[in-house]
Amino acid sequence: MTRIPNSTRRDFLGRGVLAVAVLAALPAGAQTGNQAVALVRATVDEVLATVNSGRPPAQMYPAFQSIFNRRADIDAMARAALGPTARQLGAQDFAAFRQAMSGYVARKYGKRFQEFLGGRIEVGAARQLKSFWSVDSTAYLRGQTPTRVEWHVSDRSGQVRFFNLIIEGVSMLASEREEIAAMLARRRGDVRALIADLQRAG
Amino acid sequence: MRAFPIVLFLGLAGCASAPPGEIADPFEPMNRQVHGFNKSLDAAVLRPVSQALAGVGQPAEGPGAMEMVGNFGSNLALPGKVVNSLLQGRPEPASHNMFRFLVNSTLGIGGLFDLATEDFNLPEVDTGFAETLHVWGFPAGAYLELPVLGPSTQRDLVGTVVDVLLLDSMGNVVHRDVARAGLAARLLSKAGDRGQFGSTVDSVLHESADSYAQMRLLYIQRRQYEMKEQGEVIDPYSE
């Protein structure tokens, strides 16, 4: 009687399980990669259509906020921007912070979207990074050298959403984490005062 | 030239190291004082001057006066970049920038026009001695904010000093006055950049809650990106 040594059998089993897992994960992963690219394309199209609509800037902010609410994982962004403080907040306070932050981001970045007037953005491929996808894009704006923008996209919220932008190496989430930490420090850690400030800022 | 080894030693001897994604800033109190000075200098001088310069000599088509000044200055910086690329063991960007220098100095009338980018699709490959030090394995060291010049690190400061000395030694290649004019042109075009990226600088410098921390973060991330160093990647789903 030949006996397969235990270790070999475990190894064999392990590899089999791994192979099945990889096979199962591959199509799903590729699918999410394509979905990430599709999300970025749709977001870019919506932003450019709004910018080129010729509406006055103040009227564009609600449109940007609506795009942001539908295309971004604001929950994850709010948690990352607030850092450890987010875990100490009650559900109501966190929801208020999340709401204030979405308006603040729409105003602050919406102001800068004026530069996209008459420009175009080319969306490239997706690559896997840590637990998410990074989608490459290049913005061609009038009278400026092309700007590289990476979109970080995840489906962990249950839907495919972006949660960070890396503009020529500068992480929007890292900047806002620093900024919100400074605003919170100015209020000596009072989150409700921070929320009130955020509703006016941007 | 005799001061060079001393500067190199001073700059790198005290290189502080920080965990990845974090910024070593042991000189923060001093840096913040310099930042306060730079910020008021910007509000009082740079912002108004660069805004005034932004529209000067801007024709309907082709490069404006400020762009020509910038082209002239960056053209004379190219031989230094070629030397740096060679020191980094990268012959491809070295020949690329050498070709740029030859084309723009001749067809581009002494570097006033950037034909290498427009007609030959050869945009500048930016580098400097700071990147050479990075390739040689020196860490970035502590963060510094320099008066007038702004954000830097110990490694970038040493790099800038060496680049200026290299540029100055260009006096052997081109006339000494031309080399000096090139340096002046680069400083002037810095003021022009302040005009072009005015809204970005305004928002970071004059509208953020802690402009010192924002500048520091922006600068460190930009430098890591330019040198293809891996910075911090935020993954909110990893917990």
C-alpha cells in the first residue's frame, strides 16, 4: 500500500484550493477592473458636461455634489479624512460630518473645475493596487501641460465607487485628512464645531 | 568650489529618517517661522508682481515674453541635467536632453523658443543632483522651508546648491554673462509660475487651515512622484 505523505497531501490540497480560488477570482477581478474604468469614464463625462453647460459657477456646485454623491464612496472618504476620530463618533454625528464634507468637497474642487472648460480627459487602463483598482487618466487643459490623474476605485461598499484622486502624485484624501485635522485642532477637537466650519468652507 | 564638500557634509550628516509615508520634520518650529515670512512675502510682493507679469507681452499667438524668459533659462539648465542623468547611469534621458539643448540653442535662437517640444515632441526630462543623490541611495532627510525659495529637504537643498555650481561651471561652455543671465531668467520665470499656478498657490497658501502642513505634504508627495518613489497609499478598506 502506498501512502501519500501527509505533508505532500496537504501541499497538493492547498495548491488545488489556491488554484480554484485564483480561477474563481480572475474573471471577477477583470470584471471589476472594467467596471472601474467605466465608472471613471461616466464621472468624467458628467463633470465635463456640467462644466461646459455654461451655467454660472454657483449653480454648478449642486450638480457637482450630485455627481459626487452618486459616483464616490463618501462614507469611506469621510472615515479616512477624519481618521481615528471617526470611530468615536455616534451615527448621527458621523452622518452630519459626511454630509458637510460632501458639500465642502463639491465647492472646493468645483471651483477648480472651471479650468476644465474646453479641455478633455483621456481615461486609460485599470491596475490592481492593494485592495482596490487604480484607473489612469490624463487631463489635457487649454494652455497647460497634460496632467496625470489616477482614480482609486473600490467595490467594497457594495457598489463600484471612487474614493481618492491622485493628481500628479498628490493625494486628495491625504490633503483633506491634513486639512480636516488642522480644522479640528483649531476647534480643540470639537467635531460639531468642525461640521459647522465645513458647511461654510470650500 | 571649496565650500562644496562642507555643504554636502552639513546637508547629509544629520539626515533624519522617518517611517514611509511620514515626514521627518525635526526643524518644525524654525520652518514655521520661515513659512510665516514666506507667506507675507508672497502676499506683499510675489502675488501682485506675478499677477502683473502674467499678461505682459502676451501676443495673440505663439509664446509670450514670460514663456521666452522661461525657455531661455531652462535651456541653459539642460547641460547640468545631462551631467546628472549620466551620474545616475541613465544614458537615455541624457541624450534626450542633449538633443533638446542642441536643437533649441540653434533652431530655437539661443533657447528662446522650445522647438524640441513643439516640433520634435521631445519634452524636457527634469532631473537634478537631488535625484542623483536619491539614485545613489541617500534618503530625503529632514523637511526644510527655506526663506524665499520655499519647501525643500536636506537632500534637495544639497542638490540645488550643486546644480547651481554645475550651472555656474557652464561659464566654461558658454560666456559667463550668458550663464548668469540664464540663472536670472530661471528666477524670473519662477515668479511667472506663481502667476500661472496662482489659484493653486492661493488656495494652499492663503485659504487652508494650516498652510504650513499643506505645503509640506504637497511638496513631499510631488517630490516622491517625480523621483518615482513609493509614497503612502491610503486604503480605507484595509481595516
